[in-house]
Amino acid sequence: MEEKKSNEVCSVNECRAIKDTLDVLSGSWKLPILVCLSHGPRRFKEITKDVEGISDKMLSKELKDLEMNHLVKRTVYDTFPPKVEYAVTEHTKTLNEVMMALRNWGTKHRKKIIGR
């Protein structure tokens, strides 16, 4: 087993877990989509309106990626016309601490770099 030095955040092997996390959450849109859905289930067009600047094509791709990683659940209702809703999963809630840490770091970083 690889040992960490006292000033290291993680060993080389443990850093793979950080890379995996970044791979799942990478891009400009995944976190804003998850934040949008954290306020409750949404239909596709509602997400498009809430996540400013995202195209339908990009939203579709990102929702599929998030669904593949068990962070978003897609529910199709048997109605006419068909109704489709997207919602966060229980697994998504495991990201709360990560998202709060990113928010806190981002706030401090913004203050350091641009003073607000």
C-alpha cells in the first residue's frame, strides 16, 4: 500500500477517485442541471429555461450522462402526449458535501482574485 506524506492530499492511487469525480461532473452544465433538479422534478423545457444558455442538444447529452451515472432519474408517464420528467436520485444527495465544498472554495477564490 502506498503511503501519503503529511503534506499530500492523497496518494497517487487515491487521486484516481478525484479524477473519477471530475469525469462525472465535468463540463459547464452538469452542476447547474443538478442544482436545477434539486428544487424538484422538471420537464425538459423547464430545465432549458432554468439553465440559461444550454442548447436542447447539450441538455439531452448531459441528462443521458447524468442518468448513466445514476444522478438523474428519467420518468416517462403513460399519458397522451407522453410526459417525461427528470429528477435527482438518492445517490445525488451524496454530492451535497462536495458541492458545498466547491461553493465555499469558489467564493473564497473569487474574493482573492477579483475582490468580491
